[in-house]
Amino acid sequence: MIVLWRVTTRCNLACSFCAYDRRLGFPRTLVDPAEVERFGALLGAYRADSGEDILISWLGGEPLLWPGVLALSQRLRNEHGLRISVTTNGTTLLRPGIARAVAETFDEVTISVDALAQTHERLRGWSGGWTKLAEGIDRLSTMTGAQASPLIRANVVLMRDTLSEFSVLCDRLADWGVKEITFNQLGGRDRPEFYSDHALRPDDAIRLRMTLPSLAARMAKRGVRLCANDSYLERIEATAAGRPIPVLNCGPRRPTVFIDEHNRIACCSFTQDGYSVPTHTVRTVSDIAALRARLDAGRLANLPAVCSDCPSTQVFAKFGT
């Protein structure tokens, strides 16, 4: 089971495509760490009882700005046998001791990198960020030791105006020590005013598909896994063409559950307003065992409109090859 948990809506960057852009004036939320630890301990008990591998993945905002995230993650990992990952913008990696602490805490570290040099800095509102990011990832990738060996992944948001840089960007990421590369197409739900001018068009999606086989082969020779599953590419092509892909029964295809900053558990981040389960109502190992079936049944009983054109990357095997 993979538990995606958005632990904060705070962020220190200004990305015009993101709902958590620091310039947006709305109250920022932090989850209660005590409830996270209680629920995480329950997941650990379920893991011990069932033998099922559990990965908790912190999302944001910027999750490394969540106070106490490193210590809490270490306890969940060391005391409860959970695997822990984080998706970060990389801004904290050059702070004293952070790269080593991150390496010793997480099983996976996903770093958001969208384009080359000044383009990335412009998109993220981070002057000098490219050089800092390069140094931070390099520092993280050179950590050694029994507990200092996380998978370092980069995730790229693809836009029509950055697609031409993607191949070179992959080479730079490999130079920095990244071992896995994933990508998302730009989504339009968070910032529709940005989406119209930057979203992939049908010819962009076709060009991406044609580029990927040779690029994946080149990355593989460098020891880097480029995730580019055919089902995922079909989802990107359909979005670019305005062709819906309905998915009514996503359970067998979706390895994840999603928890938001208000501790609401849902099938995914797109369906939480239609049906969700508060974490505080999940009290036993049996509750954890029944959780995914409970979520699927609740969603199907009042099917959200979004399911008529499923945008969930996990359902379409984003991490496949």
C-alpha cells in the first residue's frame, strides 16, 4: 500500500501552475503530527500483521517545511517498519546537515525539476535555484552508509514550452546523480489561467512518444530509469486531444490512497470532496485492512464527475516502463 499524505499547504516557491504558490493569499495548513504518528503506528501494526509493504509519501506544498518531519519520519521507519518517501522542491538541501539527514531518513526522495537553468528558475520563482538544486542533489547523491541510500528521483512537469528541453534535462539530472525520472503533463485544475498557454497539444504528445524510446535507452545506459509506460502516454495523448478516459472501477489499478492536510482519506486527491474517511475514525488494524474496499465502495456509491475522465497518474501506471 502507498499512502500519499499532503502534510502542509505551505511553500516557499512561486510556481504559477501550482495551487500552493507562496504568492497566493489563503490560510496555510499544517497537519497535526500527533495524528499522523498515531495513524502511522497503526499502519505499522497492519504491516506486521499482514506482511504487506507500506510506503508513506509526504506531499505538500513543501513537506520539508513541515516542522518535525525528519524526526517523525525516522520514528515511523525505525519503530514501525514503514518505508517513507518525500517529494520536495529541493530548496532546503543546502542547509547545514539537511542532505545527510534526508538521506538517512527517507527510502525515496523525489525532487521537482521542470526545465533547464533559467527556465526552471523562472517557472519556480527561484533566482539562482538551478545552481543550488544541482549542488543539493549532488550532495544528496554522494551520501554513503547503510542508512544513507535513498532512491533519488526527479519528477518533471512537462509543458509545451519546455518539452524541447526534456531530453537535455534528463542528461543533466543523470549528471547530478538522479537514478529515476518521472514526468507529469501540466494539469489545469490548480491554475487554469496558466494552463491554456502552456498545456501540451496533440502534436506535443505525439512528439513526446516518439522521443521516449531512444531517450529511455540512453538513460538506461547511464543507470537511470526513465518511467514511460504506454498506458500513461495514452493518458497524456487523450488529455492533449480533449478525449476523456472514464475509469469507474479504479481500485485494481490504483496502488495508492490519498490523505489531505485535513486528515481526510480518499481514493485520490481528485475525489476527496465526494467521499472521504477521517483518519480519526480508523482505529484498528481491521479498519486498515478494510480501508481500501471502504473507500472504493463509498466512491462508487456517489460517483464523482471527475471519474468520467480520470486524471490520476497512479491509475495509468506513471511509474511503469
